[in-house]
Amino acid sequence: MSIDIDRHSMTQATRADGEVIQFRLIYAICFSLFLLAAIVQRLLPWTWSARGPHAGSRRSVLEQARNAAGICATYAFMA
């Protein structure tokens, strides 16, 4: 009986590890895309980039990419 429980817990642990790897992969892809987008936005003239919804706030490029990737990767696992 204890052997069955151990196999069951190992299966759950393997599944959880797979989900962690998937989340990190999705996060890394999203982060790199949003980092590129944030860099391009910074290279645009001020009048073009000031039209966005967060025109008044000025966060770092890494912070913008980190926030956007976190939202994107979390949403991917909600569906």
C-alpha cells in the first residue's frame, strides 16, 4: 500500500515539475519579447511613446518587461 502512495506522490511531483518548467519557458519567451518591445518603445521619439495608456509613468525597461511577462505567463496557465 505504501508503495502505491509513493508512486502516486512521485507522479504528482513529476507533473508539478513539468508545469514549473512550462511556466518558466513561457515566462522567458514573453520576457524576451516584451523586453524587445520596451526597448523599441524607448527608441521612439517622446511624442510617439507618450500616447500610450501609461504615458505619465516612467518605469525601467526591465520592470516593464518583467510585469508584462508575469501577466502573460500567468494568464496562459489560467486558460
